[in-house]
Amino acid sequence: MEFMDYVKPELFVVAVVLYFLGVAVKKSKILDCRFIPLLNGICGILICTLYVFATEAMKTPKEIAMAAFTSLTQGILVAGLSTYVYQMIKQMKDNKKIEK
């Protein structure tokens, strides 16, 4: 899958965490469901920022800017991946109900 080529392998776990975060928020009804992708996006960016800034050696402003760009794009990608997985699982469940 081409989409997966853009996500750093070590950050796939963040997508799983965001998936379960979204499911938990949905079940708890803390937020309206339409805000869950936004919550996942913000959390994904924050977690990826922590990871990138903790693991990259940054000495120049260019390296810092690249780390910020990487953390932002990776956070958005893993949030999108978690939403994508949620929608796939939901549609598979809906299709099974229709087939029966």
C-alpha cells in the first residue's frame, strides 16, 4: 500500500494508539463524534513531535525545521491512518449485517 510508505515504521504504533483513543472517546461520549478526527490529529502531532524531537540530532535551524515538518506530517498521516482503519472496520461490520 503506497500510503504506508510515507509513515515511518516506528510510528505505526501511534496510529494504533489513536484508533483506541477514538474508540474510547466515542464510547464515553465525552466529545461529539465529529470532533474525534480533530482530537486524533492533535494527539498524533503531539506524540510524533515528542518522538521526532527525542530521537533526532538537531544542531542547525535547518535540522530543527526539518524535525518540525517531519513531526507535523507524520502526526497527520498516523491520524489519517487511524481514521481510515476505523472506517474500514465499521464498513466491514455494516456489510456483514447486510449480507445476513
